[in-house]
Amino acid sequence: MNQQDQPAYPERREFLLKAAAVGVGATTAAVPLLAGLATLTDPLRRKAGSSGPAFVTTLDALPADGTPRRFAIIADRSDAWNKYPNVPIGAVYLRRLEGDKVVALNVTCPHAGCPVEYRAGANLFLCPCHDSRFDLDGHLASINSPSQRGMDALEVEIRDGAVWVKFQNFEAGKAAKIPLT
């Protein structure tokens, strides 16, 4: 073969051919890679929906004299990838007042997050961890309490004799009532 049959600058043609092959290959690989990445990170990009009120009990189950009763809050819980139906997410104390008015208090102590107990003999709520005391309305019962605020009141709805509570937790150890997300 003589030199005239050889193309001028063969490296240049080979480079362009290889560059085009790499470009097509990268584009072909990028499409499923980006689709998989979008699927994998989708739960992280979703906004957490605000949970609505959870059914707790009926009005008939609450003592008419205003004595608090503790109830577990059962609701659906979800994290980034999983959904857990009907699991306990917390607890509340419910008190029935005059008529059909109901007060709900989160059982978590706002001082350090311990569960508050109702003491019927003393007619108050007591946190066993640091001796914070709260009256029946959830207000601080002692000025010497380590808690900076009273028990956290929650929104209550009465629907056809059923008690629904919008349950949420708040930051412990703060004077302000700051919801946890």
C-alpha cells in the first residue's frame, strides 16, 4: 500500500469517532441513572403533610366531673420511605368541662420530655423526673418548678360525640411553645 492511500491525519478521525461514541454512551447511561436518582431521592424532596386531628375517644368516656383521663394517640406515621398505619404516636390527658367542652394536654413534660402523671389525691399533674407540678388546667402549680412553661395544650374538635385531637409535640426545655416537625 502506498502512502497516497493513507488518509491525512488518521488520529483526528479516530478522535472524532471516539468522542462521538463517548458522547452517545454517556447520554444513554445518564437517562436511566437520572431517573433512578430521582426515584431514590423522591421521599426526601416531599414535603411532610400536616397531619389532621386523630380520633381519641367519645365524650361519654370522659368523666363529667372534669377528672383527667389519659389516652394514647393512634395514627398513621411515616418517614421518608415507609408508612406505619395505626401506631401510637403519643398520649394526651383529656378533661371534660361544662357541656361538651374538652381540654387536651400533651403528657410530655415541657421541661425535659418525661411523661407527666396525674395524681388524683393531690389533684395535680406531676413530672417524676424533676418534680415539675401543674394544675388541672396545665399551668405551673409552683413558682419553684424547673419547667419554664405549663403543659402543652392541644387543639380539640368534637364531632358527633367523638373527641378528635390535633396531636403534636413541642421542644422541651424552652420557655416558648415551639412545635417539632
